[in-house]
Amino acid sequence: MKVLPKLTLPDCQPDVREVNGKWQVRCLLRRRWIVLSPEEWVRQHMLHYLFQHLGFSRALSKVEFELHYHGLKKRADIVVFDNSGRPKIMVECKAPYVGLSQDTLLQLAVYNVQFMVPLLCVTNGFATYWYGLGTKGYAPKSHDQLSMELGI
């Protein structure tokens, strides 16, 4: 079995398999087998967290959601939509060994220019940061603030 780190996101037990010497994971959202990269490991844990712990709908979520920025195609790792079809949460997942920095947040901000999503999240599986859109732009959200806002 491929050894991947235990993350601080809630534990999940994704289906994994080895095919011709390559590890794959069955995506919780796409419901198909995907190459099990370190970033995909984090993405699957984050999807589990969004669906099982925060109660978001799989039907209103997209993985690797394509968007355009100055004529360039970009992909947001995870986007959760509200019932009206507007993006509600955008998540950028990084591999566990990738540090979260201003550059990571800038990448998410660039992806968000088109949508102005109310909640942004960056995670590498060990650290997870939430940012909420307020009257003066985005500000960090504590777990308590996030829980109150989401009603959990």
C-alpha cells in the first residue's frame, strides 16, 4: 500500500487500489478512479470533510472546476454551489509537503476574481485556513465563526 501521511483533516477511508504499479483512489465526487497523488489525497479528505462534517451536497459540488482568467483556463480544486447555482465555497488543495503561503492565497484570489465567492479555503491537509468575504474584503475565519456561519 502506498504510504500517505495522516492529515489533520477528519479521517476518511477512501477506496484505493494499485493498477499496474500505480496507485488510484476512487473520487468521492467524480465516482471514478483517479491517480492517487499527494494533492489528490488532500482533496479526497477535504471532500469528505465538506460532505460528512459540514453537510454540503455532492450534487452542488464540482472538482477541478474550470474557470477563465484573462483568457487563460484555470481550475479550482473544489467549488461548492448554493441552491441558486452561485459558488458559495472555493477550496484550493495543496500536497501535504507544500507550505501554504501568500502565493497560495494569491492563486485562490486569482481564481476567485470571476465569482467573488463568500468563503475561500486553502489546505494542505495539515493546515486549513478559511477566509470570509465581508464589507472590507476577505478576512480570516476562525473555526467558531465558520461553524456559526454554516450553522453546524
